[in-house]
Amino acid sequence: MTRLIEEALFASTDPVMLAGSVCARCSAHVFPEQTSCPMCTGVDVSRVALPTTGVVWSWTTQHFAPKAPYRTDEFAPFSIGYVDLGPVIVEGWLLGRTSWTIGEPVRLALTKAWTDDDGQIVYTYGFEAAS
Ligand SMILES: [Zn+2]
């Protein structure tokens, strides 16, 4: 069983898919899932699996370790981006390198967040280059 940073963020882990919500009234998609719509305040929302591919909408690279509660086994510079999945823009790690291009295709992936005290790896989501 995969230990996740927060189970509610995921619709599935194999294949990895994020869970958001969609509003029946205005079709707005939200991530993470919410019980009401932030666009129209409607409460007729349902859980939905989000697309797993998108494009980099914006990004930055952090060259210093953030303070707690940020947690990692060892620090290395890392990229954070906003990824446009189509119906919604999601923030997450950009994996594998520290330089990106706006509009570049990426796909969702599971990645190690840290190792728990009992030796189990805790996973979170990120996006890797798709080309
Ligand atoms: Zn709505």
C-alpha cells in the first residue's frame, strides 16, 4: 500500500490521478476537492478525477530549504509550478530538473516526499516532462 501525503488529494494511485471537484451549476473544476463551488457558491458539486496531462502555466525554482512544516530527507533545489490541466490549474512540484518553459507538456507522477520514522516512503504528486 502506497503511503500518501494526503489521501484525499488522489482519485487513484495506479494510475496516479488527482481528485478535484466539479460544479453541476457552472462546471468549475477545483483542486483540491471542495464541498461548495468557489465560483458560484453552488453546493451541487461532485468528486472528479482530473486530467493527468497538461502544460506548465508558470514556474519557479527554490534554491533554499523552506521552513517547517516543509519536510524532506535531503534538500536540493526544486521547481514548483502551476500546471494547466485544461479545466483547472494545479500547483505542484515539477520533477527532474530546475528549468522549465511555459507551455511545456507535463504529466502527473507520484514522487517521494520524505521517509517516515518507520522507514516507509511518503509519496506526493508532481509533474514530469512529457516530451
Ligand atoms: Zn459553480
